[in-house]
Amino acid sequence: MGIAVLDRASTTYDFLIGDERLSSVLQPTPVANVMLAPATTDLASADLDIAQRENRTSLLRNAFQRDAAVMSQFDYVLIDCPPSLNLLTLNALVAADSILVPLQSEFFALEGLSQLLLTVREVREASNPGLRIEGILLTMYDRRNNLSQLVERDARDTMGSLVFETMIPRNVRISEAPSFALPVLSYDTGSRGAAAYRALARELLQNEKQMHRTGSLTQ
């Protein structure tokens, strides 16, 4: 997103572990209406720093609540998680309203999905009963690859409508974009990868509208 390391004086580590306020961590980005709370490699040691704390899985939720006025200014807050079920991920699950699960089109990713779903159930029971699965997103998908098709079939058979219709293809433009510090929609807006992410955004918004309509009818 174009924020150099030297410009990250305050980061998500300071917000999560220290007393830094969200307002002092947030920075504008080149993308209109998008703010970013950046991180550095310091965040990699956060698990060790919070492991002994009594409220170690609710630090992020507490920090968000501390800055409720800032949080209320945004329509959406996206929490980017590490690809592992560590304390940072658990903090995100406790703080979030819903989770979007990227599922790489590889065999072992399905095993990881099963473990994640068990963790979600435990978080609901212990800390965040309202946590829901927004959807499961197949990524690095290659229609020419039998394994990709097998993973898709197994995911849809197991998870049904939770799997997004949109799938993110293997696309060199997606891989190149980070090296230019740009999102793929800015780096190559006409690429297949950019088109797929726009389709995902539309599907997310459509699902949200449907959920609100269903909720209003239920009430």
C-alpha cells in the first residue's frame, strides 16, 4: 500500500501491545477512502509478548473498544491475519464480526480449513458468540489443474453455500503488484486478478444486502 518502513513510526504492534491509540497508528494510503494501520517485523514477536497475559486473546477487541469513536468512522475494518492459528489470529477472531477464509487450491489447505472451523466453534463458545463465517474464498485457482478442481469440489460438497462463487485465479499480476507497493487493482486494473477481486467485492456486498433483508424479515 505504499507506506515505507521508515514511515511506520507507530504500528499495530504498538496499538496491540502498548498504549498507542488507533488514531495515531492509522495512515492514509494512495487508495481513496482507505486507511491503513501498518505493521513491521516487530509484530512477529507479539505472541511471545502477550502469551503470559491474562486477557491475551482479547487484547485486540479491548483496543478497538478503547477507540470506539475512531472505529465508528469506517464502514469496514479488515484485519489481516498470519497464515497460522496463533495468538494474533485468535485475537482477530475474538474481535471480528465475521471471517473471510482464503483457501489455497492445494490438498493440505483443506486440512487447515478443518482445524480453523474447530477453532471458530471454540471462539464462539468462549468469547465471541456472534462470530460468523463470511465465506470461504478459493485462491490460486487454475482451471487447467485437476487438483484445483478437486479442491473446489470437496470444498463445495463440504461447505456448500459458504464457498464464494468467485474464485481468485493464479495470475502473475497479483504476484507482481506487491513488489511495486500497489494493490493489483491499481497495478493492472484490467488483469484477470483485478477482475476477480472486483467480483468478490460485488459478491460480498450482495451477500450483506441479502443478510440484512433476511434479518429484517425475521425481526
